[in-house]
Amino acid sequence: MSKNMLVFLVVGFYCLIVMAIGIYSNRVNKNTTEDYFLASRTVGPIVSFFTLTASFYSAYLLMGAVGFFYTHGFAMLMTTTYGACYGLWYWVLGGPIHLIGRKFGHGTPADMIEHYYESKKLGSLVSIMLCAFTVPYLSMQYTAIGMAFQLITDGAISYRVGAIILGGICCAYVFLGGFRSVALTDLFQGMFFMFIAWGLGIYFLFEAGGITELFKGIAAQDQAMLSLPGPKGFYTWGVWLSFIVLYTIMPAIRPDTWQRAYAVKNLGAWKKACFHTAWALPVTYLVTMFTSFGLRINVPGLEGVQTEQALIAYFNMVSPIVGIIILAAAMAAAMSTIDSVLLVSSQYLTEDIIKRYMPNKFSDSQLARIGQIFTVVLTLIALLVTMSPPQFMVMMTALFYGFGCLLWPLLGCIIWPRGTKAGSIACIVVSCVLIVILKLGDFGTYVYGLHFIAWGVVTSGVVYVVVSLMTRPPSDEMVEAYHGYLREKFWSKFTFGRK
């Protein structure tokens, strides 16, 4: 059997599984927006755990992260530090989001922020910003899975055709089952991906003769691989600080994470999912480091993009079949990211745009259908962009974490009662303008040593506090409805030994 025939069998089998999940989800669909976008808020702890981790995993972990460890060494292990923080922040921020969302029936970030600050203009601003940052990111993800398919077939299938095939499958199961499809496919994809990632790390440990021998082999190549800032000098204190700002808290307020906090069935289920995320992500990065070090010992001398394909280069020599399975895992990880972004983009367009600006024009079941239509429309747009990505779309993809400025209005909703509508509007506008200027101004990714998105997040926080202290906060009734409720239902759990 030829390699490409085996590729089509593996990918075809995978596609059959996810389509079966989509068909099942469609059969139990209640044809409401809450069911289509949030699975009727009934997701349990196991599925929540896998949908949190699988959405975070992407092809990056088996390719980009492997390349980073290969190039920059032990310093990259800082990812395990902020990986552990994900679980903490998912709980600290996601817990209140879940409780408030269930109490008031919120479905999107704009719902909560508009309601608390009593401002439709602010809600609209949040909606526009999220759509502006999320939809271009979706387009680039389709390019990523297309490139993976091209790689796995040795160029027999172009990345454009690969994007159409896999993007179409992804669209189909999201269209059929909405969030239920996304969550259940994340369960399957997450288990598959973790098995492959952990299995590879264990394989390279045994292949090297244990962890001591693995590190001895790396040290023999380059001592700088085991120290800061790494052999290339990349991991400076500015980079570390940027990673802490961007990748400890920001994943907890990603649009798809917010959606998962709304969808989980109760606070206890969310707590369990967050706890297990706190150990699973660091362990996965740790075993990825073992994989990368093993690859550097066995396939030395790779540079640039070659480092991201080190796994494929190695297994093309050792076992092409395993290489195919690894690339299938990378595609599964990429699709678990795509389906999440696709659904949440459809939700924002449906609930934050159509429902908000055409109130009472459509029934709830009609809005659910509109959401399905947007799923198809967004896929078509993303695929068209994938054929020849315009430069501004590439730039907007780089700005994906620009939504980080929402951290401050969120903290105003759940922690700091003094936050105001004016402060929220000011911090969002200032952050968006600043990061676009820094990006268009060609200042580079790191401006004075700090990532340009981090500048936006930090600056917006200062603006939010200063403007809020100068303006009127929400009504006492609204503050009590949010902060009083959370003090009783959530923050009282953090007693720290007090009775």
C-alpha cells in the first residue's frame, strides 16, 4: 500500500468519526440558540476538561513548540509555568463568568459587559472588536490545516485542496451539532492528541536511555540549551514578562474559553475541569520538551522551518507510518481549534449583531438556523481568503490576542465594583489603537523588549483604572446583583483558613 493511500485511509477514518459525532449531535439538537451555541449549558467535567485542553492544543504543539524547544532549549520550559496558571485563571475568571452567565442568561462576552455597565454602545464595541480579531484568525487556521495535509501527502495534495477538504468536514459537523459537536469531537481529538504527544515523549526518553542520558546528550551538543536565555539569546526577561502577561491570563478570556464557561453544567464541573487542566497542560509541554531534545540528538543541525518538521524528518527515516499518525494528530489538534473559533464567530454574528440590532424580528429557532448559516458563510469566506491571504488578514491574525483588553472590563464585572462604562470604552479603544499602531509602524514583535500586545494589555489596564476613578460607576442595584451575588456564591469559597 502506498504512503498516500495510507494517508487517505487514516484521514478518512478520522473524518468518519467526527461526522458521526456531528450527526448524533444533530439528532439531539433542540433547535434553540442556547442548545446550538452552548449545548443547553449541560456539559460535564470530563468533556469540559478535554474541550478546554483540546481547543488550546493546536498543530503548534507538535510542530511549532517542538521547533522552539529544538532551537531554544530548556528556556522554552517556561511554558509549563504558565500552563499551570491556565487552570488557576480558568477557575478564578471562568467561575464567576459561569455563575453570572447562568443567572442572567448571558451567551457572549458582550452580553455580560453590556448588561453590567448598562451600555448598548459598549456591548456593540465589544462585539465589533471580537469579530475583527477572531474571523481573520479563523482564516489563518484553515491555511494551517491545509499545509499539514500538503505535508502529510508529500505535496500530492496542495494546501488549498487540503484546506477545502478538512475545512469542509469541520464546517459540516459544526453546522450539524453546534457546541455539542465541538465538545464531543474535542473529547475524541483531545484524547488522541494527548496519547500521541505523551507517547512520543516517553518514546524518546526510553530511546535516549532515560532522562539523565537525554540531558547529557543535549549538554554535549550545546551547554546553552540548558540555560537562560538559551543558545539564541531569545528568552530575555522582556520575553518572559511578555509571555506571563499574554499566556497566563489571556487564554482564560479567549472567546472560546468564555463560551465554555457558559456551557458547563455547574460550578463543580467547571472546577474539576480547571483542576485537571492545571496539570495536563504542563505535563504535555514537558513531554514535548523530551521529544524535541530526542530529535535534536537524533536529527541535529536543523534550522528555521526545518525544526518544525523535525518529527516528520525523523519518522520518515524510522517509521513513515508513525509519521502519518503524528501528522494526523496535528491535523486533529488544528481542527479542534478551528471548530471552536468557527462556532464562536458564528455566535457573535448571530447573537451580538443580528439579535442585538434586529430585536424581536426572528424567533429563537430562526436565530439558531441563522447561526448555522453563518457557520457555512464564515467557512466559505475563510477558504476564499486561504487561497490567497491578503496582507491585512495576516496582520489581523497577529492581533488575535488583542482581545486581552477585555480583562479589565471583566474584572470590573466580577471583582472591582468601581469600574465604569467610560473606563471600559476608553481601555478598549486605547488598546486597539495602540496595538494597530505598533503593528503597522513596523516596530517589531517586541517593542523595547516587551511584546506589542502586552503593551496594549498593560496600557489599557492603566487607562481603565484612571478613567473609572474619574467617572460614575454602575448603579448600586447592578453592583449588588453582580458583586453581592459573587461574594455569596464564589468569593466566599476563598476563605484561606478563616471561619
